[in-house]
Amino acid sequence: MSPRCETLKSGLKVVLVPCEAESVAVGLFVRSGSRNESKATAGISHFIEHMLFKGTEKRSALDITRAIEGRGGMFNAYTSEETTCFFAHVPDEYLAEAMDILIDMFRNAKLDRREFDKEKAVILEEIKMYADEPDSVAMENLQACLFPGHPLGRPVAGSGTSLVPMTPEDLRRWIEKHYTPRNSVLAVAGRFDAAKALGMADRL
């Protein structure tokens, strides 16, 4: 079936692809990646990707994990030069909950200071790990040569120089600017009722 594309009153674009399946996948794509960052904010999109899994005002990190993976689903995210994406793949009867969780993360990330500090340490270790991988080093050097002095020439994860000074307030300002309906796309594919899914997205 051809994708159905709609734009809600909020400005959120919704792409619906019902098809023969026993499950449903939902992804929330935000136009926020390393291309949008300066030297001072390098890595902030990737940092936010990590932090959104750490809980919202009404859900703990454990609540989020149990609601998806505890029901046989898969839950993950990634950050690229162009986009940050959060996605879930669940049995079709849990679409409403998966969509509710994704949009709750998008709108109501808690950004707790203790979790923030722990996750910063995790990302800094991740950067060190990449520095020990020859293929990762080669790719980063290639990007730097292809795009000298441009955000696309910097690692998506950022660097210690940019990450160490960051605060939760920096992340909140970035979210307020970039995590808006008009800057995002919600995509749903699998076994679901398109009209109901569109109504859910509109309400949430």
C-alpha cells in the first residue's frame, strides 16, 4: 500500500503505511543532528538521544523499558548528521502505548541532573572506545577531510571539549528549539488502523 502522508494542525507530519504484518513499528524523527551543531554544541543531539530514555515527568526509565521490551517489543534510537530518531517495534495491540511513550519522551523528558552526569560519563567513555577502533578513526578522519571546518566534518558524538561543559539547561534549550512538531515526522508501518493512528497522534 502507498504511504499516506498527513500534516496535523500542530505541524507534525505523519506517514502511515498499513501492511500485512503481525506487528507494528512506529518511529519519531526529529530534524536535529550534528549538521545543526556548532563547535560548542557538538554532540548535543546524540546526548539528548541518550537522555530521553532516562525518564519523563510521569515515567521512569524502567517504566519505559517494561512497557515496550516487557511486552516482547524492541525499542531503540540513533543520531546521524541529519536526524535523531526514536523507534519501537511492538505487537500490533500495543501501538497506542508505544506511540504514547515516544511522544511523552519527546515532550516531557525529565533531564534529571544525576542521570545527566552519569550519561555524560557513559558518552565520554563511548568516544574513547571509538578512538580505539581503527575503522572509526579512519571514518572520522575522512569526514574531517571531506568537510573541513564544517559541522559534517565533526563526530556525531561530539568531543570531550564540547561535552564536558554541557548542562541540563543546554539540553533543554536545544529541545525547545528543535523538538517541535513542525520539525518532526511520525511514521507508522505494519498492522494498524490508519484513521485511529492519526487520531492518536493528533491527541498526543
